[in-house]
Amino acid sequence: MSNGKNRSLTQERLLTLQDIAGHLRISLKTARRWIDSGELAAFKIGRQWRISETDLRKFLRERWKG
């Protein structure tokens, strides 16, 4: 039997750099720069970066407060 916490982790959508760049209308280089600087939390699966929707929302909230 799985609990709700584990279920939510496995169901969260993971975005690629291309997804984020397209959605935010930024370059891949800008997205990589945010990851490299630690501003945007991400992890690698193989050679590709993945960003959780939760981490993207958190990043956007913190970046554009006001």
C-alpha cells in the first residue's frame, strides 16, 4: 500500500529544458544559466536536465515577487 506522499512524487510532471524555454520564451542558454547558478533546481537523468513543475513554480514566484 502506498501513501499519498509517494504517489504525488511519482505523478509530478518533469519538464525538460526545451519545455521551460518554450513556455517562458527564453533561450536554452538562459535556462541552463539559471540551473548552473543554482537559481532553478534541476537534476539530470542521463545527460538531460529535468525540472519538476513544483520547482519551476517556486523559482518563478521567488524571481518575480512584487
